[in-house]
Amino acid sequence: MSTSGEHSMSAGRTQPDATSPDPPGSPGPAADLDLAFQRFRDVLAADGYDLRWSVTAQDRVVVEIQAGPEACADCLVPLPVMEAIMSDALAPTPYALDHIVLPAKG
């Protein structure tokens, strides 16, 4: 399975872009990944962050954490911890973590 598309997961809603392979609510890669990231997305949203992801042609997931205007700068865990969390979240899916993009430090 391979797909491309970018999805924004914040405030309990997933918003696929126009190139999303799955219509909202349908089973498929986007639904699998939304479910895999659900708990972590909720934790990030509580601290003012959005989680975006995209799938590469090799079924690898790129995760981007974006800071909102009132994001808690001290609330993000170090990159190695975040990589372990995301890899564990992806374990029940056919996808693997490619890399994580964190917000720039201000």
C-alpha cells in the first residue's frame, strides 16, 4: 500500500488535504493512521500542538509537530522519546516511521 497526502490532526478532528486517498470516514490508510495517532494527537492538542503526517511511496510516515500560538514550549518530549512513541503507535499498522519534524525552537 502506498499513498500520499497530508493530514492535520488537531482538536480531535482529522482534516485530509485534497490529495487524500480516502474519503472522510472510510476505512483505509488514512483511517488506520488516524486511529494509530489518536491518543498522541489528543495529548499534543492539549498542549497547543497539531500533528500532521504524510505517507511516502515506501509506506513510511513522516510526522510533523506544529506549534500553535499558545503551545507549551516545555511540554514536548525529546526527539528520541517522540520517535519511540510514534514507532510504537505505528506498530499495529503496515507503516513505519520515516522521521519527525519538530517546531523550530524560538
